[in-house]
Amino acid sequence: MDGALVIEIILIFESNFQDLGMKWIGYILLIIIGGQLSAQKVTVSREILVRNNFNYDILPNIGSNTMFYHDRGSEQIFEVYDESLRFIGEVQPEFEVKNIQPIAVIPMDTTFNFYYSFRDEGYLYTRVIAFDHEVELADSLTISTRDKRKSNTSARYIVSQDKSKVLLFTPLEKQLLLQLVDNKNLNVIYEHTLQIEGINLRSEFEKITLTNQGDVFIITRKNSLWSRDKGKGFKLIHFKPNLQSTLKTFNPEIGEITMIKLDYDEKNNRLALGGLVSNGRDDTAIGYFGFSIPPSKIPDDSEIIINKFSQDFISEATGKINKKTKELSDYRIKDMLIRYDGGVILFAEQIKEFVRRNQMSNPAQFHSGLPITGYVDYYNENVILMATYPDGTEHWKKVLYKKQFSQDDNGVYSSYFLFQTPSRLRLLYNDEIKTNNTVSEYVLDPIGNFERKSVLSTEYQNLKLRFRDAIQTGPNSIIVPSERNTRIYLVKIDYDL
């Protein structure tokens, strides 16, 4: 079926009707009083088969179209859908060689840019092609041609917030090859091999961000388990478009930094940093930090002020009144938002994985050369929010409770999607990891007040939504992939805000 299925979902799934007849009566009643209730419009695309895919991506708002990209190794295919997710057609562009290496697919306003590399006759070519909303070639650029013997690793990339610039960065021996591209006009701004004395940019690389003006910020840490001089903090490299660099050092006032987030506040021209701090174990946290600062005001050596978790907050987050517990366990920083005042909000989710041996395994298996069979249990539980002022002092903290469990699925249906509107934040997630499921959300205001709501039900819709891979397509709409048995459906949710 090429047409899209449109369903109007009414938010009253707390009611449990006992049989199908009562469900129809309830549905009729909802239609009568529907004007008094909050509603969403849910649109579902046709089935998309991804059995032979290495990867896939969703590119929204290319003109009025949405693209679904298939990376099938020797084939690169783009399916085109209209704004109502009706299938228009598919295109398979031709490239210089059959086996290219995709690097990035970046949606623009009316085009999308496809970055890739390929090897041919002893050389490694890196190129970008701009395609229009019908996947017709609009422009192209050869970024570099290099001896393939000197380039045995693939490039990674980062995009500026306004999508005007793309930085390709490739780890070399102890260096980084940086290639900055004007992503709108398709020309190379510079190519530079970055080397910093005393820092191995291959093994110590941690985070990177790119500003709209082309400034690059890189965080490095000596985080090897075998390193005797493993630091408690990190170093910050500021590489400027004039090819000059500076090096700064940050250390926490207490503890050891275990997780870091890095971003740039384009509105206030400030570098934003946040993370968790432990007493030495990477899976625990005794506190956190979050602040922003103008790059020109960063001293050579900085001490980071830590907001330590109180005993009351630890009890609230763990649900246990235990004075002996002095830390939180298994939390990972998933998101960092920059507030209008330059403060930050950190989102940390509790994530646990357990491997269980199959009871049918016998001891002889462990010496037979065969893989050990078993199960992997995935738990994605509570989310804690930590908001600070620009100087790093604490504003508020909240605990959002959820409990998700799945098995042998890499946790792809767990976690949450952060949906941003001008006045509210919404965390959307699956209540349970199963086909017939209720989707819920936490709605938060700027000072941390929140309420929990039901959004929609997937019962009888045969959907399994991957919220952590969702894409916001407008101020009140998102597209969420639903995946079952190597089949994808695009699910568009339009909020009535």
C-alpha cells in the first residue's frame, strides 16, 4: 500500500474497556466530547524493508518532502515521501565506483548534502554532492585527493548549528586531519593537520564541537585504564579559523570527572560544559557540573565548581532511604540544553545491562570454541534533570520516574526523545517495551515543574517506536521510526499545542 494511514489519537487511554464492543462505545463517546480533550494526529507511512541495509537515515523537510536513505553497501537508495508520508518514488544515484564509503547525509532547506569517500588507483577521494528534493544532482565538490596508504581510517564529521559548515576530522598517528567545508556554497575553507605537543589526539580524543563561525573546540583526556598519569580533569583545545590554537586545563575541585558534554551557545557566544563527577568509579556519581563561559575569558588553568548530590536527593533518585548510599549508580549524561540565560540543563538516564547465561548451556561449551549462549537484559530507568545558572551554581534538580526493560534488542526501543517547544520541554518514551504499548511524556516548564501525560496507544497498530532515533520536524511535530522484523514505518506525530 503506497498511501499513508492517518489515525486520530485521543488522550484518554487510562480507561480500560473490557471488550471490543465497549471499546467502540467508548470511541463514539470520545468523538462526541473530543473538542474538550487534547489530541494528536498520527500519520503512518507504508512499510519500508531494511533487511539488506548496513544503515539507514531519515531526512525531513527537504522542500516539502521527507527522504528515507538506505545504505546497502554497494547501493545507495533514497525513497521520497511527501509531507503526508505518501510514497512518491525511489532514486538510486550513480557514483564514481560501486563501493563508496558514506560519511554524512545532511538535510538543508531545499537540498541535502551527501558526503562520501572512495578508493581508486591508489588514491582516497573525499567528495560531497548536493541533491535537490527529487534527488537530482544540484552541485558537487571534491574535498580532497590523498594517497590511500597515508589514510587508512575513515573520516568522522560534525555540523555547525546553522548547518553552514561541516568539519570532517580523521585520526592519524597522534594527530587529527581537519577539513572545514562551507556546507552551503560547497567549497573547502581549510585543510589542516592538528598536532598539540604532549597530547595524543588519536587516543585521548573525547568530544568536539563546531561553531557557526568555524571555531573548533576539542576535549581530550588521559582516560586509558593502563595510563599511570590518568588525570581527574580534561584539556580543552580551541582551534580557530586562522589555524591558531590555544590549550586550557580544567580540573574539578573534588572527585574525578567521568562524563562530559560540550556545546556552544551561539546566542550568548559562550562555551557550555557539563558532566558527572565520581570518587573514582566510572559507573557512579557523587555530583555534577554545568556552566558556560566566553572562550576569551577561559584561564589557562581552571577549577570546576561541583554541585554535590545531597543525601535527600540520592534517596529520591534511588527510592531508598539509606544513609549509607553516598552516590548514584549507572547514570549516563544523554543530553545537555543551553538556556537563554547561558545556564545549562543536564539530562542523565540510569542505564543498566546484565548478561545472563543460558541455563541450557553445559560446562563443555566453555572449552569447545563455540560462543557462550545467554541473554542480555537492558534496563533504562529514571531520568534526572540538573539545571544551573551560567556560573555553574545550581538552580534546580528533578527526578522523572520511568522503568523500561527489554531483552536482546540492544535497548533500541528504550530511553526517550527530547521534544523542544518555545515554552516547554517534552520527554516522550515507551511505558513498556512491547507492541501493544502506551506512549507517555513528561512536560516541563523552565523552572522544573512537570506533569506526566499519556500521548497515544500502539494497541492494534502493530507499531514498535524507536523514540531515541526520533527527529523533530517542526515546533509541534516529530517523526519516529517504528521497526519490527527488519521492516520500518515512519510515524509522524503532530501535536495540538
